[in-house]
Amino acid sequence: MKQLRDHGLMAEAAGPGAAIVFIHGIGGAAGIWQEQLTASCAAGHTSVAVNLLGYGGRAPIKAVTFEQLAADVEAAIAAISLDRPILVGHSLGGMVAQTMLRRRPTDYRAAVLCCTSPAFGNASGDFQKKFVADRLDPLQAGRSMGDLAGAIVDEIMGPKPDPAGRALAVAIMAATPNETYAATIHCIVGFDERANLANITIPVLCLAAEHDRNAPPAMMQRMAGKIPAANYLCLAGVGHLPNLEVPRAFDAGILDFLREAFDRPKTKSHNP
């Protein structure tokens, strides 16, 4: 396990295959990818997970932009000299990955966009207003992420999550600083990378989850249809944290996609 204090790198394991960089979501941290680091390393990949600005023991933040988040991950990649890594981004991390693909479109071999969206949508819409209020109102009322983590995780997970995965999700979310969580909620409201989807030419997997209400499968399938070299996969029976709910199926989906993409690059699938 290797630490890079300045860039929030959690882990690095060397392998002969292409490097994979895992980027966590809004209530996560690098530790959320423990199972994926193990599986991808076993498959021969150099595998790293980053703590975004304000997360995983880094100094809390009061405000942030996607450009800053992307630049910070880019700096971590440069710090360990990864050559055109594969990006795997979950939720907020998928939005950061999309920002990186726009900023440096030729710097990555492939990307997995998991349970994410190309845009937050209309900030004044009912879903969007509820999304923000549900997450920020309790903090403004004096509660902490430690108070809220269990209920938030249960609300976003599917009906039968892996118990160990749920426990890890709660522990990591509970450790998220209130300021950082609020800053990234405000950051998400302005996200919109729809205009760049057609410009993404590397292999992409849009990985959805059947019971995900934050990034519904139908929306992710439409997103895949707008990316020239995208595949679509929906994992059954799970919610917004599939890497923790069904880690083996999640890992298999990613590793199968990478084998397919690089062994038979012309193959394209949009199976629901």
C-alpha cells in the first residue's frame, strides 16, 4: 500500500497490464475500492485509488469545481507516471472522469462510468431540489455525516446488499467531513458534460444498476448511445453502490469489458 500525501493516492499495486485509476463518489473515499483493487491486481493491472480533494483524511474543503477535482486526479496520475490509464469513476467520480476525458481526450485507454450522469439536470427541477435538500438540510440543522451515514447508505443501496459492503460504505461515509460533503453537493448542481459525449472516442462502459434512483438505468443507456465507442451493462438487483453490493459481479463486468474492448475493439453492445 503506497501513500502520496500531496495527491491523496491510497494504493498502488504493480502489474503488467494497463493501469486502472479508481475514482470514488460523493460519500466515498479511496477505501471504497478495496475489493476492486484486489480483483484488478489479480487480473494483472496496476491499480490505484485516489482520495478526491477533501476526502480520505485530506484537508476538508468548503468549495470546489470539477476542473479542480479533475486537475487533482491528473496530478496524482502524473506523480506516479501512469501511461494512459483506464479510468473507473463512480457517481461523482464518473463526473470527474468525464471532465478528465474532455480536458485530455487522448490521455486514457478506456473508461468505466458507473452509476453516474452526463449532467445534473435542471437545478430547479423537483428531483434536483429534493436531492440537494435531503443531503444538506440535516447538516445545516447541526447533524453530522456520522449521524446520517447509515440512513443515506440504506436509501441508495438495493434491497439485498452485501453486509460487509454496507458496513464499509457506512464507515467511509461517516468519516466524510461535513464541509467536504456540502461542497461537492454544491459542485454537482452545475455539472454538464453532455456536449462532449460525442467526442469521446476511447472504449467506454456505462455501468448501471437496476435499483439506482440517482442514475437510473434508462438514463445511463441513453448516455451510452451518445458515446461512439460505448457499451452498456446493467447489474440486476442492486442500487447505487454496486461495487459494494455485488463486488464480484461488478469486477467481472469491468474486467470482461476491458478484455472485450482490447481483444475485439470493434465489438459494441447495448444489452439492457
